[in-house]
Amino acid sequence: MGGFCALLCAGLLLAACSRGGGAGQDGLYGADIGGAAYGNALELTDHHGEPRSLADFRGKVVALFFGYTHCPDVCPTTLGDLAGAVRLLGERRGEVQVLFVTLDPERDTREVLAQYVPAFDPGFLGLYGNAEVTAQVARDFGVYHQKQASGGRAGYTLDHSAGVYVFDRKGKLRLYFNHGQKSREMAHDFTRLL
């Protein structure tokens, strides 16, 4: 699995770096991963207690991000950037669904997700499963995550992949945003997919 993650991350990094910070020849800022043979399904529960799958959001562009609520930097930054991108869409904001999948089901209960995720945008949904389901979904998407002991009150942190998967209205995986992708660039790509 480690080899797959390293290969996936290297490929995505190369695709992103080759753009030189601007839109690619396809006019998109995100890395084109349309044809990838992974990340085509998930079945989890949302922070309202409703079972959810990717098929529930057909007709919308979906931005899927994996993280955890105790994350000190990457997760809140990425969710903040996604919230900024959605705001830039104006009246079309309801046509994009942001999904935050926790990699820490031990601490990220439905109640915790219900407070954390909508704080960035009321339309965002937090998704969770038990440890086994979470591990399977992470494998399906090639998402790296590893628990690290910490001396802080939380007891541990998680090292994890930090990109955003983007699906088009038909539910097809199309783009990957690296951590640090600007809100305006994400909004541009969302609009192109709409």
C-alpha cells in the first residue's frame, strides 16, 4: 500500500508542478485524474445521521476531502479555502457539495462533526464510519493516514494526505486539488465543471 500511495502522490505532485501555478492546457487548475481506477464509491453516514453515498449527490459537483477535526493546520485551512471557493460561486453555490470524511472515527463522532464541519459553511457535510469502514474508504481513495503519538491533550495526531478529490455532475472523478490550492482557482474549476 505504501508504494501505491507514494506513486499516487508523486504523480499528482508532478501533474500539479508541471502547471507552473496557472491553469493547464485544459483550462483547469486542478490535476486531471479523470480515468483513475480508484475512488469511485463510498458509503458512510453524514453528521445528521443519514446514510450517504456519492450517488446521492449526482447533479452536483462534489469536492471530497479527508481529514480530522483535531487537525491543527491542514484540515481547517483546506475547509476554509473550500468555503471561500463556494462563496465565490454566488447563486450557484448550492450546485457544489463539499464532503469532509473523517479519518479519526474514534474522536470524530456525529456530534463533533455536526459542530465542526458546518462552522466552515452550513452546506458542508461531515461523513464518518467505524474504524474498519474508514480504513476501507481511505484505501479505496489511496489516502494515506497514520496515527502519531503526541504529548498534547489530544493524545495523538494523524499524518494524512491533504488533497481534495473533485467529481463532476455525473459522479465521475475528474480533478485533484493539492493542499494550498487557492479559493479562486477552485471556484474557477467548479464553474467549469458546472
